[in-house]
Amino acid sequence: MIRAAKDYLTFLWRCGRIAFVGDWRYYAWMGGLTVFCLLGLHAYCIQFVHGLIVTGMSDEVSWGVYIANFTFLVGVAAAAVMMVIPVYIYDNEELHDLVIFGELLAVAAIIMCLAFVTVDLGRPDRFWHLIPGIGQLNFPRSMLSWDVIVLNGYLLLNVHICGYLLYSRYQNRKPSKWFYIPFVFIAIFWAVSIHTVTAFLYVGLGGRPFWNSSIVGPRFLASAFSAGPAIIILALQVIRRVTQYHITNKALLTLRSIVQVSMIINVFLLINEIFKEFYSGNLHVASSRYLFLGLDGFHALVPWIWTAIAFNLISMFLLILPLSRSLKWLDLACVLCIVGIWIEKGMGLVIPGFIPTPLGALIEYTPSMNETLVCLGIWAFGLLCYTIFLRMSVPILQGTLSKSNEHLPEPDSGAEPVAAPAPH
Amino acid sequence: MSQPLQPPTGIPDETDRLMGRRNFLRSSAAFAGLGALAASLSPLRDLQDYTSVDEFVQKYYKEMTPDDMSKVIKRIEDQVQRQYGIRPHVRDLKPMDGVEFVYCLNLTRCIGCRKCVHACVAENNQSRNPEIQYIRVLKLPHGSMDVDKADHLYNPPAVPEKGYFYMPVQCQQCHNPPCVKVCPVHATWQEKDGITVIDYDWCIGCRYCEAACPYWARRFNFTKPDIPKERLNPNMAYLGNRPRKQGVMEKCHFCVQRTRVGRYPACLEVCPVGARKFGNILDPESEVSYILREKRIFIQLKEEMGTNPRFFYYFEK
């Protein structure tokens, strides 16, 4: 027992140590991210002291880019499942060894999600009121309480699966199926639930016709399952450039077909939504009108949403054409898809729900500088986490970091392959 | 120490030199990092009165014993005295038996003078900078109840203006309140007398209730409330008008500090045209019972939401 604990601590210690070791590119990347993290932390301290008045939010538009980014990232986290399903249900060989990179991305994305909701709280010091047992979690009535449970549960599931598989590989042991396969299958359903619950957060509000629509949930999943695997494609492209880790073209093309199908469904649902809103011409379309066309001279979001739609359409055509079997074009399609969906699922979904207010006032929203810095800080922190996860897992998967070489002297600098994540 | 120490050679060998340089670089990087971290945290130096240990561990309203509550009330009174130099009278007023409050507002009479808005701010110790108001008066063109046509910022030399009517909107004290349903920590709930209240010391400031309310009745303290000392109303209730903290929600609570001891809400008392009527719907003799029984037309705002407000609008010369 003590020996097992000691072994595990050695494993953690060596993983932690390797996170601080790399070549100059690694140090430059990590140093840059750390600078952004600290800028974000500084901005958050200002917000903590003075309140959310330092953001662009108001009583009229009471959620902003924090919740927008949160919504997008829940989708990214949920998308890990799109690698898990082919591997564990259809026994896809190409993706088998890569699935862990998707699960690690999910862990990093959930960490960012939790950070984004925390910075959005007016009283972060009272977070413990949410903890069942000592607090007063309003479960099952409040959808937000569901979200607290599913997000933390998903984080634990993925940490367990990744941690267990990596530790088994480190010890050069075959992982016991009972110890992770059931969790993998739970995680598949759980991934769908995190994004559905997040959609229901909006759908459940009868006073906001823009959100109170049954298509929001399916659209959330379709957009997540295109943007998420697109991010994984870019991450894998970076991994295979900066490390010796072998990733086949075929694996990337399998992911391409996932992005392709999801994007087609996403665009189809968008057409459904636009038709329903505008053709019937009833009075509840003020928010959609504001988003797509502008309302009474207010049109801050119009250029954004059309950019998003253009990006989604170009990306969809690229993905349909055989052109994107060439990886350069695939990269481009992925970037357009990610940016398009980030705009559409973030600002394009959250902000118009508040404009006009339920009493018909038109107040626009622009994120403040301080708010933007907090967001950049959280993104930088998420990338930092993902980079560290990859820095630990790539050598373990390659066998260069394992129990058998525990007593050999530690490599001290850039001799080892280095991982850096994709620019999201 | 079984091995004898090497005699010093005087010349540092190559490995020592490299190791030394590496250690130097490492410690400078660590120092620079700590310095940058301290600089990032520096805005926290301006933090005052954010919370105290007692406040941090304070129990949920419904779980407090009378003893807990008297301690909390004393703490609040001390805090107010420290901050404003006035000893307030804070009470934990419970709903009365056999009472359910209802509000009726006569749209034919309302002239849109906004006196109710300002009386409410004065009574309920709202922040003056930025000013928080619980009542929003909508100016609507004749013949329309579509709030998208409303003017919120009307400012003519005199009211009422021809061709318009005025509709004050505040918390509708719904039977089926969406704000209560969505709150993740039970910080807001409906009491026996129909008033939806907030425990300002339990709210985490997620603003989900603000997004859920179809009447835009909830307000958030985006920063520390600022009330001039001479304007503070010292007659306070725990679930009512005691000063709020930064980062929590607030809203109209039918002036619990008045109505639970048999007085009228401040907005009603100030109304110059008698457009506002308030009372106990369980009492058949009350004015509100009479209105809801006898008037041919009265409406609930956004009835189709299924919120079933306790706030009724009616029309009567």
C-alpha cells in the first residue's frame, strides 16, 4: 500500500518535473502564456475589488463574454466524445491512441468553463453555497444546479480515465478494463448531457423568446461536434509537427468526416431557425432582427453574425469538397469553423437574448478592456494546462517516461520531444 | 560521509560552471515569476469591508435559529452604524397569518410622473450612484400594450402627454416565479404572504434570476452601493431594505419593512392621483378584493407566461 502510494507520488513528481523542461520554443510558448495569465489575473483582481461594474455588462444585458465563452467551451469539452465513440464503439484503430488527446482537451476545456463561470459571479466568496450538504443547491429545479453537477462530474470522469490510462502506460501494465471501460461509456452519455444541460439553461427561460426554442439544444450539439473535433484536428497537427509522436493522415481524415457531417447539420438547423423567426413575422422576433439585421438603428452584432455565417458556409463547402483531403485546406476549414462557431455560439447566442429587454428597452453591450483581459487570461490558462497535459502524456505514450527508467538521471533540457498545443 | 572530500583544485570545472549558470537562471526566473505574481495581485490592496469571518460562515436564512438571527441583526446594525454613523433599527419581520398581498394599479389614472420611482429609492435604501430603481415607468402609445413600443426615457416638460398612457412596472410577485425556480442556491423564495424575497447574504450573484424574469424587475449591485449618510432610512428589515453589498441581487419586495407592520408601500403613499391600491386579497372587505371582484376588466402583464402575477392593472376613471 505504502509502496503503491510512493510509486504514484514518484509518477506525479516526474510528470510535474517534465512540465518545466523543454526546448526554447517550449519556454517561449509557456512564458508567453504565463504573461497573459498574469495580465488576466491582474484584471480579475480589479474586478474582484470594484465589482462587475468594470465589465460592459448592465442590468439590461446581464451576461456577456464570460458566459459566451463558457457556452462555447462546454461544447469543446463535450466534443471529446466524438473521438471516443469511433474508438470504443466502432473499434476504429486509427484514432485509438489519439483519443486520450481529445479527453485531455476536454479536461482543459472544463477547467476554462469553471473559470469563466467563477469570474462571472458577483460573490465568488460564497461559492460554497453551491456545495451539496453544506450549501443549498437548488437541485433538481434550477438548471444551473444541474450544470454544476454535470460539469464537475465530467471533469472527474475524464481526469480519472486519462489519469488511469496514462499511469498504466507509465507502469507498462495493461489497464484493467473494469477500471475504465464503464467510465468511458458513462462519459459518452455525460458529454451529451453537459451540452444539453447548458442549452436547457437558456431554453428554460420563458421570458426570453430568442432562447425559448427547442432548436437551441440540437444546434448546440451540432455546432459543438463540428468546432470540437476541428480543434482536435489542429491540436494533432501541432503535436505531430513539434514531437516525434506518430499521427496518421487517415486519423485526421476520420475526424474530418465528423466535422463535415456536423457542420452540414449545423447549417441546416440554422436555416430552420432563420425561416421560423422571419417568415411568420410575429412580434417575438425583435432579438433575431437585432442580431441579423439591426433594430431601430442598433446593429453592433450584425457584422459579427454575418462573418460567422460566412465562415461556417465557406468551411462547410471546403469540408464537402475533396479539396480538404489535403491537410492545408483542412486546417483552413477547421480555423474558419472554430471562429465561426465561437462567434455564433458565444456572442451570437448570449447577447441578443437580452436585446431588447423584456420591457422593450434597447441597450447594447460591448465588452470592456478589463473584461477582455480576463477572458484572454482564462484562455491562456487553459492552453497552458493543455500544453502541460500534452508535455506529460506524449513521453508517457512514447515510452520515454516510464517506471522502467525511473532511476536513470532525469533529462534536464530540450533533449526530449516537446509538445505545444494548437493556436485555438 | 564515508567518502573523503575532494581537495579543492581552485579551478572550477566545466560542469560546475554550467550548473552554476543554470541554477542562477532558474532562481532568477523564479524570482521574476513571484514578482510578476505579486504585481498581478496588487489591486487586492484596495479591498476593504469585502466580507468578515462571521459573514462568510453565516447560515442560510431558513436555517437560522432566533438566536442566530439576533446575532446577525446586531452585526448588521453595527456595520451600518460604522459606515453611516446612524444606528438603524433592523427587524426580521415574518409574514402575517391570513394575509396575501395584492397590488392593483389603475392605468387610466397614472400620469407617468415617476414620483413612485423616487419614493421607492428613498424608502428602500437603493444605491444612488449608480442609481438602482425598482420601478420602471413605460410610456406607451394609445391602443398598444406591446412593450417593444415603449419609451423608457421620456422626459417632457409636463406629463401626461396627449396620445400616450403610462404603465409602471415593478416586481409582479408572481404565484409561479421563474426567478425562484432558476436560483441555484435558494437565495430567493416566495413567502406565505406572496412576497418573493431575497437573502442578500446568501445570493452568489450569478444573475440567472435576472435573465429569467419576464418583467425585468430584478437589479444587480454591479459595484458597492453608494448612499449619502443623510438619506439613509434607518427603519430596516432583513429581507427588505437593509443596505446591500456589492455583487448581489435586489428588487421590489412590496416594502416588507412597512407592509408587514400594517402600513402601505412607499410607492402607493406618494402617488398623487391615487392610481395605486394595495391590500390583503384574503380579506373580502379589502380594497383590492373589491377591485378584483367588481371591475369588468383587469389584466396581468404577460399573462401568457403562466407566471400568474399578484400585480393587476385595471382601467377606471
